[in-house]
Amino acid sequence: DTEVTQTPKHLVMGMTNKKSLKCEQHMGHRAMYWYKQKAKKPPELMFVYSYEKLSINESVPSRFSPECPNSSLLNLHLHALQPEDSALYLCASSQQVAFSSYNEQFFGPGTRLTVL
Amino acid sequence: GQQVMQIPQYQHVQEGEDFTTYCNSSTTLSNIQWYKQRPGGHPVFLIQLVKSGEVKKQKRLTFQFGEAKKNSSLHITATQTTDVGTYFCAGGGSQGNLIFGKGTKLSVKP
């Protein structure tokens, strides 16, 4: 299995809602990432987990709360989002654990989030 | 902060024509990766270059890393409609992070 899966594919939420994005991989990768991608822009790194522990937080607002319950799963909890948070949220994983630019990253299909 | 500039932003070609996208950094990069994102899709890893002056080929795609490790290019020979998408370079920064270029969106007219 060489896939990273993400659910849901699409999500529409109000600014007062609480929702979660889910990501799963069964490649045995021990590093997992959350990216945010706005239209016509490159992916922006949000969080990095290594061995289920948060190793990088790129100054992301607290309304985004990541969680890594086990080595295969990564969640992103959303609360009190703003319309400008609407974007494609991509999960990725890599075999190498140490945070490094040499890591080949496998991206999931993403969740397209719209905040009303 | 470190930046990777990528040009052109858009490229429209006739099927069968060649295509090249370029990435430049003002600072030395440890490595460079290339990703392709199809319309409505997600980035897919294409290749990584690490050595100064390195050249790698994948069928019709040729990737180069400059001698000073500050620039890179992706060249596609005889484009096909399946080549459509946005090509991103991502350079290795001094913090161990990947610095993505803004991408080049390729459209191919049959």
C-alpha cells in the first residue's frame, strides 16, 4: 500500500463549528505532515510529526490543533476557523524520520475546506 | 528568509513542443526536489537532485541541478497532454525545511 488517504474530500463548515480532518498511511512511515495550499500557490508547511510527537509547528494559529493517535493516523482538529482558512489541506508522510529537506514526501489527495 | 524563485508562472505549449521551467535561489541549496500536481490533484514526487551539476532523466523529463547548487531546471521534450499540471521545485533550506517555488502551470494544446 503506497497511498496516503484523507477524509473527508470536501468539507464546508461555519465559523463556530468544530470539525476534524483525518489522514492515514500504511507505508510504515514515521514522519507525517500537514500542509495548507491556497489556490494557485505552493503548499505551506503547518506541522510535522516524528514518531507520533509534534516536532515542528510553523507558527500556526491555535484554532488548528493537530493530533497523532498512532503511527498510521494523523488528525487536524478545526475550531473557530475564519473564511481565509478556506484551502486545500494536504497530509504527507515520509520514510525518514528526522526533519530533513531530503525526505521524499508522499502526499494524500487533500481535503478541500470551505469556511463560511 | 530563504526563497526559491520559479519561472515562468504559466506556460502554454502546442503538443509536441518542448517545455522548461527554472528555479533559482540566492543561497546555496542542500538539495532540490521536483513535484507535479495535476489539476484538482495533489503534489506527486518526481525526483530529487543532491549533487552539484547533477543531471537526471526520466523518459522525456530531464532535471538539472546547477554547479553552484543555486538553480535547477526541468525540461520536458515533446510535451503530451498528459504532462498538463503545475510543476513545483522545492529546495532544501538551511533549517532542514523544503522551500517550495510558486510553481509553473503547464497547459498543452492538442
